[in-house]
Amino acid sequence: MKKTSAEKIIPAGLVLLAFAGLFALMGGCGEKANSTAVVQTPDERIPVRTAAVEQENVALPIHASGMLTSSAEQRLSFKIGGVIRKIYVDEGDVVRPGQLLATLDKTEIDAQVAQVQQALAKAERDLSRVEGLYKDSSATLELLQNATTGRDVAKESARIAQFNQQYAEIRATRGGKIIKKLMNEGEITGPGMPVFMLFETGANDWVVKTGVSDRDWVRLNLGMAAKVSMDAYPNTVFTGKVTDLSPAADPANGLYPVEISVAPQGKRFAPGLFAQADIKPSQSRNYVTVPVESIVEGDGKSAFVFVPQPDGESVRKVPVQIAFIEGDRALIAAGLENVTEVITDGAPYLTEKKKIRKM
């Protein structure tokens, strides 16, 4: 018997119940899946490494810079003033001891010498007459004493004029090189006014003239070794030693002048070369030291370091005073009292609000 078309149609209520059960099953499975899933949150803590704060006994080197010059530097001048008649040398000339370098026009000084010599002759004649009168009791003792004094004064005046006459010229007091000619023929010079600058050219006469602060000056002693470097010879380190310490500061800059002798070591030196000197004193003191990479936000001698807190996740920003940086270590003068470790790797990325984790 054939089924009718009505019997082949699925009842609508049954279809709805089937879909409702399916949706209920799917909803139940979704709820179960949500209840068992684990939500992963990113770790925002910054990975860092720390280093121990150490104590070291260090003799801090003294850094100074200055110009290369000669210990035998001389400024040659006339003792008296006058017109320069003749100059016999030029800049760069090498001179020997006693060599004539320049002369003045001696017209004036020769006239002065003649004048005092005539005054001396007159004083001697006057004294001779008074002595004769005194023997005849025609002159008093006072007149004799006055005439004697006049003769002596005239004699000393003649000596002064003759001495100045000898110094109306400039002669080299030692061998060396004329590095500067400050005046020319025909110019008028005064007593002691420099005309030449003479540098002795010996191998042991080169010095670096520099200045140091009062704190560094008290740490220096004569004979201390120094390492000298020059921009002209970037790959050479010259050996030197402290040869002069000024007992007073320069009023112009407040620094204490220091001279460091330096050997050429086969190199060609010239006055005016820029030089830097490192002097290591024998005195030392204890410093707190940390790795250089722990230093952040440096400004001169002031800087900061980050210090981990006891909870292991937070940090504290600590201001420090840097005494000196030597190699990969920073010597701290103040700021790390009672601190045992500082953050090195990761320090540039930190603020006090950041959290950390040690690698």
C-alpha cells in the first residue's frame, strides 16, 4: 500500500524540537570550552642583570693638558731703551752662545757716557783743589768731605753709563733657535721689552706646561712619572716626570702651574704642540666601583644608577657622584652607601614605575 504525500512530510513541531536540541547542545559545548580555556597575558617586566657593588683602593690619576715648550725658553731684550739699529738673525735661525743678535743706535748712550766721564773729571779736579786748600788751612773739613762725595758720586755715575753702554746689544746667552722675532729694525724699544724668543734645542729641554686644581696639586710631588700623549703623534705615548710645582696659583685662572719634562723618543718636537698628561700619584683611597654600563643619565660628574628593591620586581633610581672612569669600571665618590648591587643590562630602559625580572 502506497503512503500518501501527507505521510511523507515531517511534522514542523518535530523539526523545531530537533533544531532546539542542536542549539542547546552547541551552547552547552561552547560554555564548556570557555570554562576550560586559559587566557595568556604578556609579561611586561623588563629583563635585567645585576652586578655587585665593590670596594677598591685606587690612586686616581691626574689628567692635565697644556702646550709643549722648552724649559730653557728665554725672552731676550735690551737693558736700556732706544732705537733698534740692526737685527742680525731671523725666525728659525739656530744661534750659538754669545752670538750677537741685535744692537741699538748708540748715539744717545755714547753721549751719556761722555757726559758722565766729563763730570767725573771735573769732580776729581774740584777734589784736588779742595785737598790743597785744606792742607793750607784755607778750606774746612766739610768742604773736603763734600768734594770727596761729589767725586765718588760722579765715579759711580760713570760706571752705570759704561755698564749700560755694554748692554746696548743683545747676545745669545745659550745655544738654541729663534722661534719668534717680536720687533724690527728702526723700532723704538724700552728697557726689558722682549725682542726675541729663544728656545734651547737640547733633547732634554722639552716640557709640557699645564695647570692643575688645588685638590690635584696637593697630590703631586716632584719626580712623579707621567704619560704624555700628543695629537700630532696619536699612536705614541711619551714618558715624562714632574719637574716643577708652582707654590702659588695663577691669578688669571686659579690653577697651579706644573711643568712635566718629556723626552722626544726620536720624534720631532716643536713649541706649541698640544699635549695631554696622565700622572698617577702614590696616594690612594677607597672607592665604591660599579660597571660602567650601570651608569645612566650622566651629566659631568653627576649620574644615576638603578638599584633593585627587596621585592625583586621594583627598582629605585639613585643619584651618584662619579669620581673617575677607569676602563670598564666607574669609581663612585658618593651615593651608593649601603647599596650592595646595581642593575647593568637593561638599565637604560628602566624607570621607577617599571617592573623587572632577573635573567
